[in-house]
Amino acid sequence: MITLESVSKRYSGKFGHIDALIDVSVRVERSDIFGIVGFSGAGKSTLIRMVNRLEEPDSGTIMVDGDDVTAMTKKQLLTSRRNVGMVFQQFNLLETKTVFRNVAMPLMLQGKSRAEIARRVDEVLDIVELSDKRDARVSQLSGGQKQRVGIARALATEPDILLCDEATSALDPKTTEAILQLLKRINKTMGVTILLITHQMQVVQRICNKVAVMEGGRVVEQGSVIEVFGNPQTATTQEFVRTVINDQIPEAVMDLVKNDPRNARIYRLRSVGVASQNALLSKLNQTTGLEINILGATIEQLEDTVVGVFHVQLVGSDDAIDRGEQHIDAARITKEQVRF
Ligand SMILES: Nc1ncnc2c1ncn2[C@@H]1O[C@H](COP(=O)(O)OP(=O)(O)OP(=O)(O)O)[C@@H](O)[C@H]1O
């Protein structure tokens, strides 16, 4: 549905150049909620702006719904943009105009009739649950209500794709959650594909099914949210995942372990689904006779499953611990020895 293939973009200026995107390839399927996460300056905004050609790539191709965006004429591009709604962090609304007027704007630009505009605006205001504010001025609304207007405006032209540029970054946690649930409902009930950029992993955890992690203009990791959260490969991804799933052993626990004179090893285990983890630990104990101490555990829900990080101390002979390791590998649980 949206495919970026080997896209690169360099900004040049007085002080040299910046490679904002380096050989970026991303594939968003129909009905995905695809999150792009990264620290400031990673290239997220540049990437999302490529999809409706607010930015021109230096090289690579960008396909939206089978059409090559980079090869479009101005007229074709205008038509294509109607199919791609955009939601902004700072809302980008006309503050002194009414909610109705703001949402009507893209339809007016399309030359729709007054009756058609009124019908569609009422329809989308109902979707974002803001019908009672139809005639209020935007300046009188709260941040969350403003973002609902922004989403209604983006949906007015009945797009198949919604691009969200840090859509919840200016909102408090409760309002963020309400807006995220609204986006999820729009995705599920209307089948709208959502591509969003964020620096908050919580946003990805709450609503995305796929994620790409960006760093220094490159996509360093991408996949299903469960794959990436369950087994983050790069240091940057691990840092982001850690903001949602704590994978550190509490210091006080570590101190106790350090002073334990017995032969032992500590492992960080990552698993998808709790059942597998629980079964493994009891099996380990039964078959190897190891003493197993859980030093910490974090379990977080992702989509319809859970991802867990467990720290376990295996106490016993080296031979028994080696056999324990084999059981862990056989259970397809990702393990990493924690050294101190
Ligand atoms: N128009 C521009 N001219 C020059 N450099 C730019 C321009 N736009 C972006 N950049 C640079 O390109 C890099 C990527 O910027 P981009 O805005 O895409 O990152 P980002 O991940 O969206 O960051 P943030 O979360 O802070 O918005 C940065 O180093 C930025 O300074």
C-alpha cells in the first residue's frame, strides 16, 4: 500500500550537508497501523513527508496504492493527496474559525456542494465525537478536542491513508490515550491505513501492529510490534523498548546476587506469551535440579499477546547450568547472560 524503496535524502546548506534519509526501505500493508519511532533528528518527519511528496527524495521510489508518487504530475499529485490525510502535532487549524469551517476546508477546495459538505462534515464530527462543538471556534477548544478536529479534517475527503506526525506529543497522557483509541477505532471500523511517527514507544505499544526504528537517517530495525518488542536487536531499539518493558535488574537485587558465594549464572530471558516461560522454569528445575531464582519480571500486553522479560539466577554446578541453557534454547526463548 505504501512502499519506500531505497529512499535517500540529503539537505545541503552553508554548513555542509545532512543525510536525513539513507537508503530507507519500508513497506506498509493495507490496514496496518505502522509506527516509525526514533529520537529527535532521526529522519522521521522527512520520511513521512515523502509519502505525500511534501519532500522530494534524491533517489529511490515511493509507491502509494500502486502509483509512483515521485513520477506524478502536479495534477495527479493533488488527486493522490486526497487519498492521504495528515494529522499534525500542533493541529495546524484556523483558530478563529469554527470547527465546521475547519473540517469543511478540504471539501471546499475540492469544490463540493454545500449540501455535500454539510453532510460529510456532520458525518466525520460524529466519528470523532465532536458533533456538539460543530459551531464553536477552535480557539475555545481543549488540546484533545483540537486534535479531534484535526483528525476530522484529515478524514473529510475519505482517505484510505492517514499520516500522523507526532499527533499526541502535545497532549497529556489521558488525552493521548483517548486520541490513540480514536485512531485505532478509525483503523478498525473504516479500514484506514495509518502511518505514524513518534518518539514515544508507548504510542507504538498501544496501537501499532508494525514498527520501524530510525537512527541517523537509517531504519535500523523493523517488523511486527511483537517481534521487535520481544527481541530487540540494536542498542537504540533496546533503549526504546526499555521505556515500555523494563529489562534491568534492580540494583538492590544485584547487590544480593553479587554477594552470593554459590556457583550461579544470571540470564535475561525474553519471551512472547507467558505460558512458555512458566513451563520452561518448572521444567528446568525438574530436569536439571537447578535452583531457580527470579530476580525480576516484566510482562506487557501487546496486541493480543504478552511479551515478558525475566531475570533468572540459575544456581548449581556448571554442568547443570549448561544443560539448563540447552533447555532454554530448545524452548525458543531468547537468552542473554548478564555479567557483573
Ligand atoms: N529543510 C531542512 N533543511 C536542512 N536540514 C533539515 C531540513 N529538514 C530536516 N533537516 C535535518 O535532517 C535531519 C532529520 O530531520 P527530521 O526532522 O526528519 O528528524 P525527526 O526524526 O523528525 O526529528 P524530530 O523528532 O526532532 O522532528 C535532522 O538532522 C534535521 O536537522
